[in-house]
Amino acid sequence: MSADETLGSLAEPVAAAAEAAAVSPSAISLIPPIVVLLFAIWLKRPILALVLGAASGLLFLGSPKDALFNLGETSVRVMQDETIGWLILVCGGFGALIALLVHTGGAFAFGRMAQQYASGRKPSLFMTYLLGLIIFIDDYLNALTVGETMKRITDKYKVSREMLAYVVDSTAAPMCVLVPISTWAIFFGGLLVANGIAPETDPNGIKTYITAIPYMLYAWLALIMVPLVILGIMPLIGPMKKAELAAQLSSGNVDAPAETAASHTHTSDDFAVEAFEEEFDASDKKGGKLYNFLLPMLMLIGFTIWFEAEIWPALILTFILTIPMYMAQRLMPFTEMMELMMHGFKTMLPAICTVIAAFTFKDVCDQLGLPLYVIENLAPYMTAQMLPALVFVAMAILAFVTGSSWGIFAVSIPIVMPLAVAVDANIPLVIGALLSASSFGSQACFYSDSTVLAAQGSGCNLMSHALTQFPYAFIAAVLAFVGFIVIA
């Protein structure tokens, strides 16, 4: 998609927002986003924060009684949107497929295979890194499976659990961001469509998402830094150096205490995390076959390419072939398989609810004239060259503080993208900056779901993992900031 086509597609929703504005744009339109950010930081509940932000905005459009009526009307209108329907089907479908992949235990077969090649400290870490790159479909699946699979092998060569958790976490969210066939791509693609960023020729937002992948600088840098750390080109820093030295001097690592991953600040994703952990605990960790994991993954990739980035028909066809394949092997009864898929569908409810709340919030912001107010007041002081870097810094800080990488993205798009159009910024670069900020928050925040699961899967103390990996995440973030300035 060319720059002219991108700007043209974005000019229409901005004009539509102007027509939809129920009041003249004013500073009042800033109150709902401020309410969302304050409650997101305080409560660590982005869905609730988005609902409260929308409700506060509706109070400025009428009486409390009218606000209640309008909130219900807006919610119904959002639920009737075809993008919401698509997201519910695809996000839920991904959850169902992931549940099947986890239960069969095929990913754990990588660990048994890795034992043949992991003949030392560096080879064992490189096998961990490779496994993290392969399991790109979901960061939850990645974080738990890779750590659980590789920790016995890395223990053998006296690799600290902190180093293992760092490698696992650095290939969870960053890798999922860079692959257009993942839960991250589905979620963010839907938000791009909802905010008018994707053109009509890209109804699911995936093609627009793909144009931004080269500019997701933090995710690229986070992945590149891992082999540099493994090889010693990037030196061990501070807490990580101490952890590695302690592991070398010890007689071997032991599993972390039970409170390791449980003693974290609860976030809005706790339901999804706990549901996924239940699936993970019930999986076949010793008898799983590698092909039961690889074949469905390859089918999903191949069918998505065949259908020209249309993921829903690719997902349906993958199920049509995967379910009989599992039944032929008698891995589980058909009824149990259906229950498992429904359970997997439910794990995606937080993501689905976040999108619905974000759509509602955006609708209210449009009625208040927020996009126009932002453009009128910030465009004269903003340059196309500095916008991507500033967006990355601001959103990275917010994602780090709130622990919600998806929620912050949902809040920021209605504000950032109209401004990007107004200053004639590189749209894929701005999208890349937003997604870079999301992946940084997911990895660096001490209580984000990805950090918690990486620590739990690796058997590492949560705070030890967070403190040892933060210097590397921060270095990658600084380099990404410089990169956004240079590219722009």
C-alpha cells in the first residue's frame, strides 16, 4: 500500500469523525482519555478503565439518564460491527487451536529432540532461542512451553534460571508481534480496521499490519540481542552477571518456590493466564509427538498464504484437518476435544472484551471531537520526523506502568493516528512505533502477563527475572528510539 493510498484511507475516517462530533471540539474531549489512563494505572484493569472513560465522555453529551441510554446504544452498535464479529470468531478460534496444541504436548517434543544437540551452555540456550522463534502463534503458549521444555536441559549446563527466563521472554511478545499469523496480529489488525487505518481492500487489517512489521524496531532489536548475549558479544550486566555467576558456582538449579509467579500484581488478564495455566498443567508433557504440533502450524501458515492473508477460512480448514488427525491417533475422545476447544475459546475473552470496550471508547471520543481537537492543537507543534519516536516513548512508558500492552494500544490509536495524518508522518512507521511500545511493555513490565508466565515456565523468581532482563530491554528500547528518529 502506497503512502498516498494510506493517507487517503485515513483522511476519510477523520472526516467521518468530524461529521460524527456531537459537540464542538474542546479541551473537554481530553477528559475521557485521561480517565482511562488514570484508572488503567491505578486499577491495572484496562477493560474497566475503557468503560469508565466512555461513560465519563457520555456525561458531557447529555444528562446522566441520557448517558446511560447512550452507553447501551453505543455498545449495541459496536457489537453489530462486522469487525467485532470477525475478531470474536478468529480470536476465539485461535484460543481453541492453541488449547489443542497445548493438550497434545507436541511442543514438548522439541525439548526431547533438543537434548541431542544441546551439548553445552551456549547450544542449550540457542535451542531455547530457536524453540521460541518457532512457537510464534501466541506469547502465552511460547512463554510457558519453552521455559518448561528447556529448563532441565539448561540446568544440566548450569545456566541460571534468570538467563533462561530472559531468552524465553525475549522471544515471546517480540516474536508474536513480528509474525502476522499470531494472536497479537489478529488483535491489532482488528483495531487498525476499527479506526479506519486499514483500507477497504484490507477488511481484516492484516495487510496493513504487515506493512508495519519492518518498523517494529523494538521487537527486532529484542530478538537480535538474545544471540549477542548468548555468544558474549553483549556482556552480562548487573543482576544477570550475578545470577550467572551464582549458577556456575552452584551444584545445580532447583525449581522455584510455589509463590514465584503467583505473587504478582493482578491484572485484567489474570482470567486468561489462569485458564491457560489449567490447559498447560493438563497437557501431555512426556508423550507428545512433534508432528502433532508442527503439522497444524504449517497448515495454518500455508492456508493463510493460499487465502491471501484471510485467516478465518485458513483457521476453519486447519480445524477440519487437525481434528480428524487427532481422532485417528485416539489422543482424546471427540467430546473431550470439543470441551477443550470451548475452554480455549474462553481464554480469549479478555482480548475480545478489550476490543469491544475500545470500539465503544473510540465512538464516544469521536462524538466529543477528540481527533479534531488533537489535530488543531498539536499538529502545529509536531513534526513528521519526531512523531514516531515520541509516540514510542510515551506509549512505552504507559505500557510499562499499566502492564497492559494491548489496552494501551487500543486507547492510543484514536489519538495518535489522526495526528499522524495531520502532520504527514509515515503511517507504517507510526504503527510500528505503537507496536514496539506494546512489545516493550509486555516484556519489561514487572507484572505483565508475559513476564509472569516466562518466569513461571522457567522456574525463576518473578522479581529476579524482571530485574535481570530489564537492562537488556531498556538498551533495546533506547536503540529503538534512536532508530525511529533516524528512519523518520
